[in-house]
Amino acid sequence: MKTVGKRPYVYIATLGNAPQVVTIALDRLLPQYPFVEVCVIHTDATPDANLPQMKFSTMHESVQQLDAEFENARLLEETAGEKVWRVDYRVGDRYYQFRYRRVLIQREVQEPGELATYHPVKDVETEENSQAAFRTIFRTVKRYKAQRAIIHFNLAGGRKSMSVFAMSAAQMLFAPGDKLWHVMSRYEFMNSRAMHDEAEQSRLVAIPYVSVTSLHPALGMLIASNDPYDILQAQENYLHLMDLQRKEKFLRTLDFDEYQILVGVAQGLNNEEIGSRLKKSLAAKTVANKLTTIYETYLVSISEGVTAVSRPENENMRTFLAAEFGAYFQQRNERL
């Protein structure tokens, strides 16, 4: 994808048994965004004579219906799992020209001592196939982002899990300007199987998302792998390390009694039990007051820009602190 000056627009859509959701959104978006490439991600479209008769389209039929909407198709590229054509596409009385890419969801199989092989996924109904779908969606988005593309992703097609994967990929990879879309249509229109909504019985709805890198820019530096599961693990490890450092920094601010009180709370002891076990015993009321100070100080330390917090019920405060520090003290075998 060549770009001169401004960044290119790309339209991505997942495909299920309702191919019209792909064209409905494309019809609405094309007049506003000059897409240079339309990319459709789908499961295996090989016809299967053994499939039972269905009321809805098979993937083979969905792909055929969708392909028929792109005129004067000229094959440009063909690799294992992908095909690219130069096509003409009509919206009303106007024609648009762009590249049309179809990406097949494939599952990677790695046998010991052998090179990896790739097998087309028929349906996203198992954990292995779901992972393959997520990896395909993620890698497709990442490839376009590497080419500085502005992405419009229509997640209305395919199984619900594919919509979730599209949302996850967007949260990890999208930048300002990228958009997620969903198509909402009346049942009568969808049941008609029409590929274009001339009567405007459908709505294109923008889906809000939260970018991981906008919340924590450092997490964006971890998005180096081509495997989303590696990235999620790296981000989890990073957040765990940040949480550990934050807790240890706070604990260093406590005096001896405060530290021991927090250990006792994490251990599940009440104020009387904590007070009696301290090196210098304290009354339950004194323990309660110190515990409130610990809670308020901790909340301020983890809440950026906050200098004061409201005081909760005693049990809620204890439950919160036990949940925050219970695993920390348990791993260190610290008990009061």
C-alpha cells in the first residue's frame, strides 16, 4: 500500500452468514472516506456437500454473494489464505475503485520437529479456532497500522466472539482517527437478503473503545509481537510489576505498628486480635483509627491527583485492604 502525503483509509469487516452487513456499512462510509483497500476476514468458504440444509447462507454462499458486488475484478495477488483484486464498486450512480482483499482464518499447527502448517478454520466454535480468529484479526489490523493506515472496522459480521476479538485488537492497536462500526438493521430487511439498503432501514453505529496506549503509554511499547496472546501476557506481567512496585513503595511509608496492622487485616484478624498480637499491645479503637489512616493514605497514593478520600464503612475498608494486600503478604509468608 503506497501512500503519498496523507494517510490511506482502509475498511475491514468480518464476514458471517449475512454478507449484506459488509456492503451496507461500505455504502455509508465510502462517500466520506476514500478507502484504498477493503479487507474481509472470513472462515473457510470451501463448499461442503455434507452440510445440512440451512435457512441462512453458508460461508461459501456468503463469499459468493459478496464477491459478486465487486465488478471488473482483476486478480493482483494470491497467497496461502489471501487473495487481492482491483475492483470497481458502485454506490448509487457513482463507481469507486480500490483493492479488495479476502483473508482466510487459519489455525497454525506445530508438530515437534516439523515446520508449522496452516489449516483453514471452518467455524469459530472451539478454543483453538477462536485463538486462530483472534490472531488473524490482530495481525491484519497490525499490518495495516504498520502502513500508517486509518482503519474503519465493521465488526457486525460473523460470530459474536469475532466482534469481541475485533474490539480487543482495536484497544491494543488503534490510534486517534481509527473507528469501530456496527450495523443495526430491521429484521424484515435482513431477512430480504438484499445487499444494499436503498430504503434506509439500517443504521451504522459508531462503537466507542478505550485505547490501551492512551490509558498507559508504556503499554504500547510492549506491542512488538505478532501474537496478541504474547502481548496480553507481556502487558499482564508489566501491570503486575507496576502494582508490586506501587505496593512496596507504600509499605515503606508505614511505621512498624501500621505495617503489622495491615498484615493482620490481610490475615483476617479483627481489631482486638490485632491489638493483642502487636509487640506493644494497642486498644481495638486505636487499631481502628490507625487502620483508617492506612486506608486513606493508600487510596491517595494510588489515585493520581486526589488529596482526600471519603471514609467508607469499616467492613468495606477492611475487605478492600485485605483484597489488595492479602496475596502480597501470603506470598512472603508474613503473619501477625
